[in-house]
Amino acid sequence: MLLINLKKGIFYFFVALSCYGTSFNSAAEDKKLNLIAGLAKPPFILEEGQTGLQLEIISQAFALSNIEVKFTHLPLGRNITGFQQWDIDGVITLPKDYKYPGMYVSKPYIDYENVAVSLSAKQLEIESLTDLSDKSLIAFQNAKKYLGEDYNNVVAYLIDYREIADQEKQIKMLFSGRTEVIIADINIFKYFVKTHTDPMFHKLFTIHHIFNTRGYAAGFKKKDVQEAFDRGIKQIKDNGTYQMLLDKYQN
């Protein structure tokens, strides 16, 4: 009887140890996230170094929950495909009112201000969306998805309209005269001009403020991850880290 009880005790010990090990591994795995980010769009995303304003904000927010973040870079048009099919925990740039089955969307945490930009020598008058209706135009990928119905109604009839994923190429096409107008975030555009020394980018340009500033959110597969992110963003705003990052990348 003693031997039987001893064997039972050993058996239950190893069962408990196995369960503990499984629980520990699961908890450890929950401390690492793989999130889909877009292609390089400085200062928000500096793809090569896994850094940039947006990536640092996210990393700092999750660090408060001891969560490590890795970013996988894909064009905006492949975000949801990656979210569906790959071992991915979330997507970092989504419209604030975005809805998708099985996705928990955060509160808005980053602002983008899209603008129209033209070369000053062209002397283009662009004061509203309708003023784009007779221009050649290149926008960022998925602009029609992000910029709303009024924008879609205008560009639907443009003869020369394109959306491209590589925003550096988009800006180069403006300065080389291959398009009249581009649609880009103002900080992305200014960062590019500031950091490139080629004389081509020294031409005078005009920024047309025809869009409202828009807040963007992130989406996650798990609700507790989304809640941890929202808590982290609030904390880094309260403790000054968020503003420090804005100053670092935008000034």
C-alpha cells in the first residue's frame, strides 16, 4: 500500500510539474509580440533599425507590461492578409474606427496629417479636394481606404492617379516632375526633404492643407493585449515619454 501511494505521489508530482511548465511557457510566450508595421516611412517607421516614432511609442507602451515587441514590415495593402494567415499578433496602423472579425482595436495613439504637396513653380491653387480633379496625382498605398468618401469621389475620375507603397519613390516623382501633386503625411514629407542632400530636393514646394489631422489605432488578436497597449499609451503620455519621443523625431 505504501509503495502504491508513493507511486501515485510521484505521478501527481510530475503531472503538476508538467502543468506548471506549460503555464510558464505560455506566460513567457505572451511576453513577446509580432506586429505588422508598414514599409519605411520616416520619421514614423525606420525599417532598417526597427525604430522610428511609431515603433518606439509602441515598444515603450508595451515595455510597461514587460512585453517585448518585434515588427514585421509589409506594404499597407498586405496588412490584413498577414494578420489572417501568419503568426502575427497585431497591426500597428489602422483607422480609429476600423472593424475586422477577431480583431480588438485600440484607442487612437498616433496622429497623421495628410497634405497635398506641389512644386511652387507650378503655382497650383489647391484649397479643397475638388481642386485635385484636373491634376496628375500620386498618393500613398490604400489612400482611398484611409482618406474617405469625398476623396474617393474626386480621384475616381482622374486620368493620372496612382497609389504606391514606397513613399520615398513618391516624393522623388514629385521633385522630378513626373507628377503634379502628391498626397503624403506632412512629417514624412518634411523628414525626407530634411535628410536628403541631392539638389533636386532643394526646389521650393507648397504644402496644401486640405485634410484634417487623423488619429490612427492598432489592432490585436487578443483583448488583453489591446487593453495592455491602451494602458501603456496612457502611462507614457502621463509620464512625459510620449512627448519626448515626439520631440525626438519631429523637431
